[in-house]
Amino acid sequence: MERTVSEVAKLAGVSVRTLRHYDAIGLLPPGRVTTNGYRYYGRSELLRLQRILLLRELDVPLPAISRILDEQEDEVTALRGHREQLLAERKRLDTMLGSVERTIAGVSGDETVTDAEFFTGLTEARSRLRTELAERFGAEVAEGFERAVRETDGWTREDYEQLGDEGRRLLLRMAAARDRGVRPDSPEGLELIELHYQGVLELWPATPTTYYALGDLLVENADQRAIIETVDKDLPEWLAAGVRAYAVRRLGYAQNDKKTVRGGV
């Protein structure tokens, strides 16, 4: 029995657009196409789609799925290979998580964290942040961050912990304001964001454009989000919204400036 593309989409729980994409890349051509362009799928195509969706559920990329199916590679062997990739990724994420936790513990004044662990965590977190800044904003912005980091050469652990304490106190004030229903773009909210902006400028010469973009980084960067969530798990989004609002209302950032983010700090 043949089925139309819309019938197959409904049956498999995917969109018609997805099926058309699979056809376009040669992953799942229909059994036949009529002269008026209608696609029809038979049993063999449905079985192939079933295997595709199984492999997609396991996060196997489309090119690898195509290779597995076209070369008739044994699925068990293919899945074992994918399992090894997932285990390697889990190990990488566990290592990163450990570094984030050491950094949080260190800047939170946890005395059980040795100085060596503290500075190792700090260095690793800075390295990840520099990489993300380069990816988001370009090399010049990352180099600006690097210059700011060099200005802290000679700082002791106590210096960093003092800075961390100041940052936590500000986050606590923001969390209290959020609990009271203060909007991040309100006058009171923006006054708190002003303190955050001044703190950022002490460590990183952010422009209106890059400060606006920092809103995304505060939510999406694992290190930054984790530090904020130690105070209030719902605060990252509030702070991110406030950063964007401050950039627009106090720094003169305009939405069409977004394309110039890579222009430097």
C-alpha cells in the first residue's frame, strides 16, 4: 500500500518539510513521484524511515545515517561506534562540569578548595570564556578580554574572592528585586543593571553592542549561568533581559547594530 507524503508525515510524527529534506539530500527518496509531483511511499521506504528515525533519536548525524543505510552497515556495529562517541562526549562534559564546580566553589569562598584547584578552575573558565567570546564576537573582542585579564596579573586568591563577594551581593539584590516583582527594564531594575555594567567594565571593555550580546552569553554559557544560579536559579533570564534593556535605553544600542558585533570592543 502506498501512502502520500502527508500521510507518512502524520504516521511517523514528522513534518512534511522534514520528509522533503530527506528526499532532497538523498536520504529517503519516495518510492515514486507522479508527473504532477506527488510523492508516494511504499513499505520499503517506511521501513527505511523507521531506521532513520531510530538513529536520529540516538543523535546520529544525517550524513552518518546515510552511510549506514546505503552501505548496509550492521546497525549494532554502527550503534556501538556511536555509543563510544557519546561516552567520550560525556567524559568531556564531566570534566567541564568539574571545572565549573571548582570555580564556583573557589569564588564562593569554599575553604576546602586548595589554591591550586582554585587557580586551575579560574584558568579553565577563562579559557572557555575567551573561546566563546571569539566565536560570538570575533577575535578582537576576545583579545580585549585577554588584555583585561592580564591587568589582573598578580592578584591573589583573596582579591578574586573579594570580587566574587561583591558580585554575589549584587546578584542577591537583583534576586530580591525580582522576588518583589521588579521588572529588569524598570527604573529600579536598570539601576541595578548599571552596577553590573560598571563591574563588567572593570574586567572587560564592553561596547554597547557587545554588552547587549552579553545577555545571551549569561544564559547560554555554562560557567556564567552556574555562578548566577548559585544565588537564584531563575535569575539568569532576569539579568539577561536587564542587560539587553540597559544596552538599548542607557547605552544607545540599536537592533540594527547587531551585525557589527564582530567589529571589536
